Amino acid sequence: MQTEVEAAGRRVLQRLEEAGHAAYFVGGYVRDRLLGRPIHDIDIATSARPETVMALFPDSLPTGIRHGTVTVRVDGHAFEVTTFRVERGYSDARHPDEVVFVDRIEEDLARRDFTVNAMALDRRGRLVDPFGGRDDLAARRIRCVGDPMRRFAEDGLRLVRAVRFAVQLDFAIEPQTWEALQACRATLRPVAHERIADELDKIMASPNPGRGFVLLFDSRLFAADDLAPYLAPEAWPDLTVLAVPEGVGTRWALLAVLLGWTEQEAESFARALRFSRERIDEVTTLVGQARQACPGEGATRHWQQLLLAHGLLRCLALADLCVAREAAGRPNALEQERAAAARLRERVRAIYATMPVHSLKDLAVDGRDLLEAIGRPPGPWVGRLLRELLTRVACGELPNDKERLLEYARERGDGT
């Protein structure tokens, strides 16, 4: 059944055709539609030059006009519309030195990375497939368009993309493409780590991230890159359990634990990949906690303390990580471990739900109340005492009642 975004995309194609230009859906949309996978972004290629596209669609934006790309908005949906082009010279192993607009879709498809991404579909459903992409979909293989050595030399990121597509689609990498991938690994070195991180995140989010990292390790892909100390190990553990946790950040933390990294090593790696501050904090915190004794379902007070320190979402991630770490090396247990992780997450949620307070803002007293009740000058003792009160209330040892808390505070005095 045609979705709203596909219907809007067809209107873009129709408008371009009515103006006398060829226009096609291209790239991932065509691949995923043929595979029956969910549709995400829809890209369009056309013989119309960028200025013509902008004239036909007054609300469009010149988002990449130097390379022929205009973002067109139709019925609330945005489409990247790019003029047919060929690319010449890749002196920086990433960007083409020259972009030349052409008139035939076949010329445009010839510059693309893999055959499964080098197909085009017109609005009537007719497929243009000059490089056998549909056959490769049927054979479940990733194969470069033309000479794989040339394709990888043009943009080193394609090395990682080959692995990413293989694990996302559960395809094999065609032998000649695999050999070229290993031979061209030096072309990855000039690629920005942010671009590499984006591809690695997609591998981590795939149904089988462990397979992806085994492919990366087997290929020695990072041996010539600055990330070699982290992603070019001499040996590695069973990585099947990377599929147990739900979140990408948790999976990164699990990889760090499986490879025996310290918190400092995990942080150094995360910084090298230019992860966000939030992601760095998530990974290092989880690694630190997982290197300690992981609490089980019955460790209620331990979970209460962790929930106070890190919040519900981080503790749910830790539950995933703890189960997966314990499962490492046990064959054929993936579904059982996923079920075990789900049970522990539910237990953590239940503990959280029974806690009367979750943070200092929920407490019936604050620092000013303590200062007035005890009559001492401000100091670190206030924070220590508040945290003790919070823990005791959260664990059910004290009621969240102002008078009762102040009475306890007077007895404790300075919280030491």
C-alpha cells in the first residue's frame, strides 16, 4: 500500500516529468521497497538542473546546490532532489574534486557505492537496474558497483558502509568486494571520526551488531586508523550478546566491558569517535558500574541506591548490560538472555515505582530547613545529610514527613 510520503514523492516526479525532465526514486528507498522493508527517507534524482528544480518548487531549499541537491517540500514531506551527475577525482578520499551534471540516469547510478543502492524506480514502477542490484538482493549479497578497488578509493567510509549494510540486511559481502575492502583499509584513515561513528552506531543498532564487529575485526579495517588501539584487537570474545541490550549506548558499554576496557579507556575511545557528552557519560558510567558486582533481581536496596544515583533510564540500561555480561560465552542463549534482561528491567521498574522519592526535589525538607533546624553554618554536611535522608526515605526506612525528617536530622546533627 502506498504511504503518504510515497504519494508525495510521486507528485514530485510527476511535476518534473510534466516539465519535460526525467525523474526517479533512487538509493535506499528503491532497495528497501524491493525488500519489503520499512521506508524512511526518499531521495529523487532528475535530469533537471538545480535552478530548474527550484523554479518548479518555490518552497525548495538549496541544501547542497554545489553538488546538485535541492530539498523540495511537498504536502509536509521533504525530499532531496539531486541532478544526475558523475564525479571525477577524489584527492581527499572523500569528496569529488569535480561534479559534472549529466542527462542519463544510468550515468548517475554508475557512481554509486553498491549495486543494491544503484537502482532507480520511476513513478510508474519501472525499474532501472544496470548493475544487477535486484539479483544481488535476491542472492543476499553486498557488491560494489564496478571495480571495488576504485569505489573504496573514492571514499574510505564505504569500507565501513559495506559492513553496515551486510549486518543491517543480513547479507554476505561478495568475495571480490571483501578482498578489496581489506586491501583498501588505508583509505579509511583520512575519514572524519564523526562519519565513522555514525556508521558504527548503525551497526550497533542492527539486529546482529556482534557480527558487524567481527567483520570489522576480521578485516583489520582499523589497523591503519587512529582507532586501531580500540578496534583492531588481536583476539576478541564472543560478541553475540551485543544484541541483548536495547539501547545503542548500552551496547557500546557492553563492547567495552567484553573487551576489558577500564572507564578511562572507554571514555578515551568515546572521545576519539566524537561522541556527544551525554553518550560519553552514559558509556563510562555503565562501564564503571558493570565492572563492579552487578545486582540481581533480589538486590532491592542496591537497585534503590543505583536508581537514586543514576535515574530509571540509566538503571534499565545497566540491567541489560548486567544480564548480557553474565551471558557472554554461553552459546545459543540469545533469546533466553533477552527474556532474562526483560525480566530484570521489569523488576527495576517495579522497584522504582515503589520508591516514595526519586530525587532531592521529592524530599519533604531542603537545605534551608536543615540549617534552621540544626542551627549550624552552611557546609558540606548539608548535602551529606540530605543524601542520607533521601536514601532512607527511598528505601522505606523513614517516612517522607517534614517533622519526622527534621527530628532525625537533629539526632544526626552534621550528617557524618
